[in-house]
Amino acid sequence: METLTIGKVARLAGVGVETVRFYERQGLVEEPPRRASGYRQYPVETVSRIRFIRRAKELGFSLKEIRELLELRIDPKTTCEDIRRRADAKIDDIAERIATLRRMKAALERLTAACRRGRGPVSGCPILEALEDGEKS
Amino acid sequence: METLTIGKVARLAGVGVETVRFYERQGLVEEPPRRASGYRQYPVETVSRIRFIRRAKELGFSLKEIRELLELRIDPKTTCEDIRRRADAKIDDIAERIATLRRMKAALERLTAACRRGRGPVSGCPILEALEDGEKS
DNA sequence: CTACACCCGGTACCATACTACGGAGTCAAG
DNA sequence: CTTGACTCCGTAGTATGGTACCGGGTGTAG
């Protein structure tokens, strides 16, 4: 089975070596087996895992939330009911983020449209107005 | 014209007084007029502005990016061309975030579906696998 | 068998985004 | 006209998420 050193994992995932070790300390990346010298031996999947972490982080999930997302899987240690409840909560959260982003996008599209056809009466701040409704917390 | 003290703005927007002043220092909230005593007099719109900042932050935008979003408007100081270019870049950014969130949501939905019909062969980490493709940076 | 890139753990430092504190002045209800 | 909540500014401290550096050991190509 193919394994990678920490440096290769880091390069493939587009992060620094220090970041990989940091994610390990945070419980986001499983502690890999070591060889006699103490060198970490990573399975190739670790690369995808780290790439996922980066993407989720860009979308505003905290490392704690990302850990929870990564723990969502069907295994014998947790009941199906429990997994479904937590996954459903995440789904709702994500749906709401998508809805808000869509409103922001629509507002910006109206702005560029107004711009294109000779600066209509768009003043004030359109993106801000787009979120006036739809408040919920 | 109705104005608000900093404390009222903060309460209505759901943040602390210190946060309002912090956003002012960061250029996210315009410096309001003061009365003779030095007290800030905010227009009511400031509340929406701060609520927008909070939402955008939850979606993973940095304060710097949020400032850029809030500056996108048609005014005489910038050319239409410039506004459109910057707005288009933000639109692309947002579209990509939406696409990634949709893939995450779909993965979680597959997980709960598998869960519901008596734990199928879903092992490993479905949300992670959902993003295996669609890499771009 | 040595050079050089790589890995080890530990600690210290950094940027971002707040949050708290202190000492003093202000406002309004009673 | 006092009292208590609110405001002022400045500075310092916190949490998160890394990033950098250290002295030392490891691995391998020439």
C-alpha cells in the first residue's frame, strides 16, 4: 500500500507541513502510523481530506464544524437516528447559506445590469438592500 | 430624522458596542455625525449594514472582502466599467461557493437517505467523497 | 560515507476579528 | 440634583487558525 511522507501530503494538498501537523493536533486528520524513525506514513486519502478542510474553511465553517462534518458517517458506534439528526441540521445550515449567497449574487447581478444599460437610478448599496428581508436570527 | 445611539444600534444589530466602534475603525461603518457631547448619532440604516456584515462573515467573507462588497455601488467617483469588473469577480466567487455548498448538501442528503433505508453500504466519509471531483485551485 | 533535503517535537510568533477594562464625561428619570 | 445607565477614547487581552524557527535525527543519491 502506497504511503506518503508529511511533506508530500502537504505539497499535494497545497498547504505547509506545519499545517498538516496542526490539523492532526486539532483532530481533523487522524494520527498516521509511524515508521521506526518516527516519520509519519500517510495514506493517500489524507490529501483529499485536507483539501476538503480548506474548501470548507473558505465557506466559513470553523475547524470545529468541519470536524463534525467529517465525523458524519454510518458506523456501528453511533445510531442511525443520531447521524440523521446531525446531518439534517447541517443540511439546513447549508441550505440557508446557499439562499443568502443567492440573494447576494442576484443583487450584484442587478447592479451590473443597471451599469450596463447606462447607469440607471441604482444608488445606495444594492447588495445591502438585497438582504433587508430574509433575516432570521 | 431619527437617529440612534451606539448602544441602540448594537442591540438592534445583535452585536456589542465595542464591535460597532471596531467596524468603524475598519471602515465598514461610516463615521456618524456627533452631537456636542461627542456621542455618535447613527442613522437607522446602520443596523442593516451591521447585520449584513455579520451574515457575510458567517459565509466566510473576510472584513476586507465585505468592505469591497459594500463599496460596490454606482457613484460618480468610479467608472461603470470598473464597478462591473469588480462585481463580476464577486459574482463568480459567489457562484463557486454556491456550487461547492450544493455538492456538500447533496452528499449529506445521500447519507441521510442511505441511513433511512436501513444503513446501506455507506462507509468511509460521504461528504469528503462528494468533493473528490470539482477541484479547481 | 558525506552532503543535502527532509522529518521530529516544541515553542514562539503572527494576523484577523473581536472583547474587556479603565477613568472620565453625559443624559434623563425621579 | 443625584444616581445609574450610557457614552467617550485608548489600550490590552482573547480565540482562532495558522506560520516560523530551533536543534537535532533520518534517508538517499552520488
